Amino acid sequence: MTLDFELRKHRDTRAAYHLLKRVLTTYGRPICLVTDQYRATLKAIQQLIKDNQLDKKATNVPNIAII
């Protein structure tokens, strides 16, 4: 599944967080997560891990980051 965060006027951490949260609620936790390493997206992922809504191992790389 491919998602694009440009669904809101501003592509910021808040937009990324809300979209990821909605996707996780709808489709469950992913096995692997791939992003474009945009800072707002990484911050949203870190917050979701902190909120225990996303497994850190799904990011596949220490300190979050992305494939």
C-alpha cells in the first residue's frame, strides 16, 4: 500500500501523525514501514512509537529511520 502525506494543505508532523494513526486504526500495525525520510514523517513515527501504537521493529532500523 502506498500513501501520500500531501493530503493536507501543510505537510507537517501533525498531518503525518493523523494520517498514520488513521491508517494504523484501519489496517493494523505494519510489518515494515518505508518513508521518504521527511523530518515531519519521522517525528510522527517517533510519536506513534512513544504512544505504543507502532512497533519500533517495524521501522527496521535503529533510531527509526527508514529503508
